[in-house]
Amino acid sequence: MDVGKIPEGKYTADKTIDANGNVVMPGLINAHHHLYSTFARGFSPPGEPATNFQEILEKLWWKLDLALNEEDVYYSALIAIMHAARAGCTTIIDHHASPSCADGSLDLIEEVFREVGLSGCLCYEVSDRNKKGERIEENERFAKKCEASDDHQMSALFGMHALMTLGTETLERCADVGHGLGIGFHVHVAESEDDLQVTFKKYQRRVMDRFLEFGLLGEKPIFVHGIHFEAREMDLLKSSDSMLVNNPESNMNNGLSVTPILEMLQRGVTVGLGTDGMSSHMISQARAMYLLQRTYRRDPRVAFVESAEILLKNNRKICNRVFKEPRGLLERGYLADIIIPEYVPFTPP
Ligand SMILES: [Zn+2]
């Protein structure tokens, strides 16, 4: 991208857009999504409704992802990525699971990103829930493919579900392979109390101590949720320069608690924003973020500016750690991912 007064004749264009009077801004970035969740919308699992998070996983998500075939993976991604494009989002960091058709599933999703023209950072969710260390190879294969690619539209992280479904042997293998590839990890943490309780009962560790034990903290890993962190765990995020992604609509939908993002920001933690499969709409997610924080803190003064900064600055920072091409700013040398959203102000500017 080039910006400012351009010398005549430097570029030619097939199409020129006159955006005078409109808002022109960098494309939005989604720092945590589950494209495979698309067909869960409006769907209620048979039987008694889930009463807690573990039951939501067992009755809905772990049945849905097991049922996905290749066509489902493709169309789930296509619908969600098209929605993202229409909502001004140009880059998505995704976390995928489809155990019945895992091999090559990340290639199918890549195909959709290329068809629609968005950028994607992909990973496969390793866990021990169906088979020990399931699909470590899919992460490894896709990361190597991205590294060898001539363009940088796609990138890779090493995906893991959460500590409550990852045993010691699997964590060791994930750490070995991920570190060998030189990529970061993308994992849920402290989303519900179950994650803490299982980890403490089995290993006598707090969740972030368990990640620390395997060398999984650092500037590239993305930790998702962090609802039940104690102060020391937030300090660990900061001291290791690790990133934390908040997903308020998903947390509310699951009847969970609230991530203390304002406390994390005060400590200097890089807090980002994702949709966690709820939608592909980042503006509505940012709106939910500040409204939920105001409710949580019972303070109408907080979180509006923070939410905007998280959406526009922190997500850019996160994304620029996992993609080779800089994006998220209207500056020379950055990707020309530009959006011109419709904006009719209620009061004259
Ligand atoms: Zn998630």
C-alpha cells in the first residue's frame, strides 16, 4: 500500500473509488474464531438443555465437530468468511476441529480464504478426547506448507483445545513440535472453572503454571479467555509477553463469568478480541465487550476507549506477530486491506 500524494504515473488502476466524505480504515481483525461452528446457529441439541459448560461441550460442540464431513467444513468456512468480509473483517485467526475429516481440513479452509480473498491464520485443535494427541500432524503439516508458500496470505499456529483435555504426554509432544516449527500456540485457558479444577486435581498446578512448565508462554502464543486467572497468572502473561484474547459474546452465551480485561490492561497485558464462533462481526463484539465490562464493574465510565483500542490496536499487534506481512494501519508498506464502511452520523460532523 502507498499513502498520500502519489506522483502522477507511478501507478495505474483498473478501478478508482472516490471515498470523499466516507470513513476509510484498515480492515478489522478477528483474533479468535471457530469457523466450523457456523451450522450451530439456531440449533438446539436434542434432550435436556445443558446446565453447565462441560455439558455444552459434550452435548453440542463435541457432537457437532465429530459429525462434520469435508463438505460441511468447506461450507461452514465459506458462510462465516463471507459474513466476515461483509462486516469489514479482512483477517481471521481460526481454531478448527473436525475429527472425522481432520487430515487436510486446514487446506479446505485455506481454499475458502483464497476464494473470498481474506487472510487466515489456521490451526487444528489437538486434544486427548477422542485419541491421545489427536492431529498433532495436521498442525505440523499445515505450518510447514505455510512456511514453504510463496505468498503470506495464510499462516499457522499450533492449536490445542485446553488443559482439561490435554495429558502430559500430549503437551510434551505439542511443545516439541511447535517449538521445532518456531510457531506460537493457540489454546483455550480458564474458560470455565472445570479447566482449573481438573488441572489442579491431576497435576497440583494452576493453569498458567502448567503452561509455563512446558515452555508454552512467549510472545507468539495466544491464550483464549483467561476468565479465572489469579493476579499472578496475569503477571505471568505480562512478563512472558504472551497474548490473551477475550470473547465476551461467547462467554455470555455459555453463562460463564467475565474476563478481568481492565485489570489485565492495567498490568500491560496485550488483550485482544475474538468472536469464538458466535459470529463474524467484530464491531458488535467490541460493543458487547464494553457493555459487559461496565456491567461487571458497575461503572458507566469504563471500557469504551479500551474496547476500541483492543479492536483497532491490540488485534493489529497480535496479528502482526502471526503474519509476515504487516497489516492494520493505513501506512506505506502495510497490506492494502482497506474498508469503507457505511457511516451516517446522527449529528453533523
Ligand atoms: Zn474458542
